[in-house]
Amino acid sequence: GAVVSQHPSRVICKSGTSVKIECRSLDFQATTMFWYRQFPKQSLMLMATSNEGSKATYEQGVEKDKFLINHASLTLSTLTVTSAHPEDSSFYICSARDKAGGTDTQYFGPGTRLTVL
Amino acid sequence: AQSVTQLDSQVPVFEEAPVELRCNYSSSVSVYLFWYVQYPNQGLQLLLKYLSGSTLVKGINGFEAEFNKSQTSFHLRKPSVHISDTAEYFCAVMRAGKSTFGDGTTLTVKP
């Protein structure tokens, strides 16, 4: 299957700093990428839909000024957690949508564990 | 809007026993259906998917699932599980590219 990478896999930062997480589709082009947040022992919650060349679409309750999303190319989307606080600590997972060849499947990155001290 | 219900939050089974993880969905329109597996501190790995065609779908690691439109179900099965199948399993529906996930089922395979 297709491969999606995330970097970094783990990050620890101080409260008030900003953290950038990268999501890359390695062997296909993705006009659409998604960002999810997962709390321990819970399911994935969609935060936003990232579309290449346009503004991201945020789910209800997600602060767009806090979670900045940029989808500058067909293989890269970034999520920046601005002025991070301990409550932002979570597992962040991205996915990339592959629509080539008549298929329509999301491929997920390995996730980024963010810990805010 | 669509929703997904995974009927069992935890399923303990013994090694080499069969297992079924249940998933029901609701949607007013046609959707695509997926099962994913998640190992601790990792992302989701696609097990199998139903987009159209045969209602019995075979996936990786010996898993299969059957799409039942009348019962709006997409249950995941494996005839003989291994210790290494211990993980969290998520059922998901996708429409217009956006996925909705169930709450997950923890499969624990005991020796």
C-alpha cells in the first residue's frame, strides 16, 4: 500500500512554544490530507481537512488559529500547534487521500506523540 | 451524516480461536467501509476495504469482512488468531473522502 510519513514521531516542548508536524505522502500525490487527534484509549477525532493550494476546513470546535495547517504541495501538509499548552498533549495522526486508479482510500501516517510540559 | 458503532469495546480470545469484531453503520447514502488496525503508539494500518462489488472482502493478515447492506453491518472475522493480532481495531465509513471512525475494539489474544 501507499506510504505516508510523519515527522517528528515524538516531540516534547515547553508550554507556550509552537510545534510543527509534517505529513508526507511518499509515493502518491494527495490533493487532500486529514489531521486527526487521538486521546488515550479513544478513537480518532477529525480536526481538519487540508486541501492543496487552499485553506483548510476545520471541524466544529477546533481553533483554526491554534492549529495552523498548510498544504503547500501535493505531497506535504503541515500542522503547527501554536502556543502549546499541556492540554494540547495528544497523539496527532495525519492521513492522505489516494484517488488514483479508481480507488479512494486514506493512508495513515505513523502518528506524532506531542507532550507539552 | 454517517455514524459507526463497534458493538464490542473489548474482545478477549485464546490463540488459534476464531474471532469476529462487529461493526454497524448508519448512513443515508452509499459509503465506503474500512477496517484498520492500530498497534500501540503507531498509526493506523489498513486491513481491508469495501468500495463495491463482492460483499466478502479479504484483507491482510488473514482477516476478512462481509458487507451486509440490509443489516448495515461490516463485521471483521479471522478463523484463527495469533498472539500478534493483539491490537486496537477500528471500523470506519467514508463518504466524499471524509472518514468517520467507530470507538474501536481492543482484541486481546491470550496463549
